[in-house]
Amino acid sequence: MMDKTTKAYTAYLNILHEELMPAMGCTEPIAIAYAAAMATKVLGQQPDRVLVEASDNIIKNVKSVVVPNTGNLKGIEAAAVAGVIAGKAELMLEVISTVSADERLAMKEFLSTKDIRVQASKSGLIFDIVVHVFKGDDEATVQISHFHTNIVHISKNKEVLQHDSDCDEVSHQPQTDRSIMSVEGILQFAEAVEISEVAAILQRQIDYNYAIAQEGIKHSWGANVGSVLLSTWGTDIKNRARALAAAGSDARMSGCELPVMIVSGSGNQGLAASVPVIEYAKEQGADQETLYRALLVSNLITIHQKTGIGRLSAYCGAVSAGIGAGAGIAWLDGGRFKEVAHTVVNALAIVSGIVCDGAKPSCAGKIASAVEAGILGYLMYKNGQQFYGGDGIVVKGVENTIKNIGRLGSVGMRETDQEIIRMMLEK
């Protein structure tokens, strides 16, 4: 049992609160809207010209997704203009959660009449957004780097108002040191934590993410992956778990205006890590505290996997979250370290290598595959089956296998990422 007075306990609590936050819409276009809203606020007036500099991975993740509350607009220009016209910077990743009909019309007018340009960032950062806004001789600039709410630079008329000098990819560290994380430590924390310290944020995750999953099933969104799964493969709990998670993504990727609690900077990961665990808890009649602790396992194992991979990569983040869900389901079913560790390794052996080619409707299908792998990873071990060290990239020990995955996603797939971006930007 983890001592509540240790640095590890505090670190896990901090990580959870840093990584779980509300967002409306795909987080990359929303980060652009946030930067644009902040830049407009600094400028002090509505601009008549906008320039957005974006890193390749930002361009990849914004290209094909609908920006919510814009009347089905897509792209970097739409995200920036949404922030300029209707953004409330104080709401951060819910920056365009309150948009009027008049503001939607104003967005379209701005897009058709004003000078809005997009160019590739030259910073060399994987995650980089710089929004410049201009009005006459006045200008303001806001830069977000490394993660979605991390403003590293603000200036107005060449006067620097805020600047983070430590903004290169190598030296930048996240808010709380993630090196403390391990599967064993996560389980100890999940079982020791005072529920009052996590209940509010986890209940918000349950309420938000399950609501958008239900919306995705009830109505037509995207490619309706969740509905197809239910109509063709039935309502068995294993299928419901992945169908509902996919349905949340169906809605989210197609501009649904319901918020999501994100994990590791991604709403899709937030959905994949939480909805299957929530559905299994309902099936089992688990009490609220048990569900909370299972969600802690799922969320933190997702974050642990993503730490080595990085925020944006050619490695699909839904894989990490689907496997996190499998771990949470294993814990919910009475499994502890041995069962959870084998679930993670088995599932990583099955689906590692699904590529990220940006945010779009097909993310729902990838979520379905990742959740299925997470559940299968657990059921394999429950039935006396497992993959062993030496089977491909699997090595002995869950932490060693997770390190291999981090290496695969951050180093091995770097050129894959560039090739995907080149393909997506070809006319």
C-alpha cells in the first residue's frame, strides 16, 4: 500500500489533475483557437489579418476534423478564426464552447473577406503553434508549444510580455516528473488514494465521456463505427465497451458540441480509456468507489505509456488508451499486478504499430480495435495464455516492454510520421 505522505503519492495525484481536463472538440484545432483567442485578447481589438505557424504534426491533426460550434468548418484557418471571433481565452480548451449564431456567421464572413495565412513552423518542435494577429499597425503574437495549454510566448507590438526560454523539445519537462510512474506504482496509488481527492475529476470524466458516447450511438455522426458494431455484433459487454468508446469518437471527430475529459492531451484517448471501464462497471454492478479506482488504473496506465511516446507521434494514441482500458477492466474484475501487467504486455503485442494519420472519423475504428486488444489481452491471461519476452518487440517485464513502445513511437516511427504528413499534404 502506498504511503499518502510520500512524493510518489503526491506525484500521481498531480499527474492525474494535470492530464485530465475538459475540452470541446479535437484538441489540436482547439489549441489553435485558444492561441488565437489569447492573441486577440492581447491585441485588444478584433484583428483584420491572421498568420498561423504550425508544426507538421499540428497540421496533420487539424486537416480533416470538424471544429465544433463553427457550422461544420474544418481546418487551421477555421480554428483560428473561431478563436478570434468567439473565443474566450479564460476557458482554455473549452475556448469556443459558447458561440452564438451571429458569431458563426461572423466566422464565415471573416474567412471569406480577411487575410488568413498558414505556414509551416520552422522551430523544429513536434508540437508548435504560433498565432500572429494584426490590426493596422498593431500586432500580437501567442505561441503554444509541447502541449495544448502551454503558452510559452506572448508579445504585443514587439514588446515581450511572456517568454519561456526553455522551450526546446529536449530540455522541456512536463509539469510533474513522469519518471516515477510504473504499473506497480499506479496500482498502489489507485488502491491507496483518498477518493475525496479524485472523485470530482473522475465523476466529471464519467459524466462527460459517457454522455458523448450515448450521443454517438443515438444519432448519425461520422462513419457511425459505434452503431455499426452494435448492429452487426450485438450487445455483449465486450462489444458494447468498444462500440460506445468508438461512438464517442464518431461524434467528437464530426463536430459534436459536447465536451470530453481528455487524457494525455487527447479526447479520443480520454474516451478510449474511460468509456469501456464505465460500461464494464455498469455490467458488474460495481459501486462508485470501485469504478473510480478502476478509472485511476486505466487513466494512469494510458499516461504512463504515452510518456515515452510523446504528445504527438505516428504511433496512434488510441492504442495506449485502449490498453489502459483493458488494464482498468482487469483490475475491476479482481486482477492485480500480475493480471494487469500481462494484460498490458499481451495487448501491446497485438496492436502496437497502428499509425496516427491525423484526427478524423476513422479514429473511431482505431479506438474500437485498441479497446478490443485491451480486453483480449486480459482474457488471454485469464485463460492461461500470454505472449513472452522475445516475441517481436515484447521483452521480459511490463516496464521493459513499455520502454520499447516508447522507443518505437518516439524514435522508430519518426520517418513514418514525416511520410504520413507528406502523403496528407499532397494535392
